[in-house]
Amino acid sequence: MPVRKACSALAVVAIASSARLASAKPQPPAPPLDVELELAWDVPDVCPGAESVRRRIGQLLRVPLTKPTNAVAKGRVEALADDRFRLEMTVRTGDVEDARTVDAASCGSLAEAFAVVVALAIDRSKDVDGIAPPEPPEPPEPPEPPPAERAPEPGVARPRQRETPAPSPLPSGAPLRADFGLGAFVVWGPLPDVSVGPMVSLGARFDRLRVGALGMVSVQQRATFERSAGAAFDMVGGGAFGRYMIPVGVFAFGPSASVEVTHVRAHGFGIRTPWEASGTWLTPTVGGRVEARVARWLGIFGGADLLLPIDAPTFSLATETGEAVRLHSPGRPSPRLSLGIELFPF
């Protein structure tokens, strides 16, 4: 019995020594992976910057990001109302594209998750900080137990398997946001000559839908109709608008429509009576709009609309000789162009 116990102890020591030697054996270095990643990282100021994320991806891959590849990664972090953050990411390698949405209480944890996903997408064969792709299950061979129930051999550490998360559904839409627009317009028709002026808008956007109110003021213009008879015209307008924008990269295109109230006042000169005339009418519009995102809080826009006045009056004043002078009739459809900027303060 003492001899048998001594042999068993020597066997245990031999197995443990061989395991230590196997684990201490230097592993051959991984082949170099030259990568230059096209990275877009749009986040609030409290989040790690793009260079920090790029450096972390390089650390996970254990290679510098130096030479071209076909990897493109885009991430956008948005602060939610309950002190949480939402990451919308898209990673494309070759013809494979993966889009996900992740929520977390820390922007730093979202940046780390983004770096891990990008590193795994670039090189799925690498063990990124212990996160290895799942191995295919071995077919059960009776009478041996299935691989999932087989006990690990002494001294051999099985690699940890990574559970592949189910792809997150595409976001149904961004939270409701307010926007403020400031621009200029030029319009043909409501006044005798081409009129220009400033325009403002205050609206709300939910996903692709835009609704809000707008207002505009035309620069005063003077028009002479017969000899010294004429009038000075002032125009103001305002109403409600609705738009549906389809995003294409940093751009968005879509139809627009509005219902506006137009008011014009004509103050005559060289005219006996009356000295003033004014009119107010309803003006529906239809048209199109294009937007471009310049920064997280700034965008530019351009629009083209067709004004369709309803029951617009004819401006006629009497001259000093008692004859009626028809000054202007703004009743025909009129084109309008607009250009300006939009601010997203919230």
C-alpha cells in the first residue's frame, strides 16, 4: 500500500508539472493584421472621443491601424431623458453589414462595447481579451457523453465561448426633438415685383416627420403705375407646415406642404382716395425640401414651393384725376425659393 500511494502521488505531480510546462510554453505570435479603419464617431462631449475609440480597437486587435482594409464603422451616441445613453452602430466588412442599438447608463461602456464589436468584425478569428467566437459543437459519439457534458481534461483549459447576441432591431425612430430655422426667401407673384425677406420656423421632428409653424416678412417695395401714381407694398405671412424627409447619408429629401395666411398692405402715393388698401387671404403651398446635417446641432436646408392663393384681392386705388388704377392682382400661382440653417438645441 505505501508503494501504491507513492506511485499515485508521483503521477499527480507529473501531470501538474506537464500542465505548467504546457501553459508556460510560449505561443507563436499571431500573424500581423494591417488595418486602416474608416471610423465615424458622433457622440456628446462627455463620451470618449474618436481617437480613444480607435486606439482601443487597435489594443483589442493587438496591431496598429496602418494599412487599408474594407472595414467601415459608424457609431452615434445620443443622451436619453432618463440619464442613459443610446448607441446606434453600423459595422461593414466587405459585403457584410451589421447594425445594432444598445442602451447603457454609461457612455464609456458604450464606447467599449463599440470597440469590441468592431474588433471582432475586422478579425473574427482573434481572441479579443478572452472573447472568442463560439466553436461548432462536436457530434455526440456513443458511448461518450456529448461535448457539452464532457469534463475538461486535467491541465487543459477550454477556451471561453462567446454567446453571439441576437441582432438588435433597427431603431424605430429618434426621440422627439425641437428645431429652430432661420433663412431667407424669394417669391414671385404676391407683390408687383420679386420680393425677398427673412423667414423663421419653429418645429418638432420625430423620426422622418417634421411639423411646426413658420413666419416671414417681405422687404417693402414701391411700384409706380401711372405717371406719379403708385403704392408702397408691405407683406407678412405665417402658417403651419408638415414635411416627410427620407435620410440618405448626411442628407434628407422629401415633400413639404403648408397652409399660410398672407397679408398685404398697399400705401398709395399720388392718389386721392383711399390712401391705403389691404387684403388678407389663405395660401396653401406644396413643394419639396432638402436638408444636410453639418454638425450634431446644426443643419442647412433649401426648399422650393408653389403658392396657391385663394380669393386674393385686387389692389385698385383712385388717382388725383378720379380714375381707378389697378395696382396689382396676386391671385395666380407663384413660385417661392428658400434657403437657411436649422439649429437643434435639444
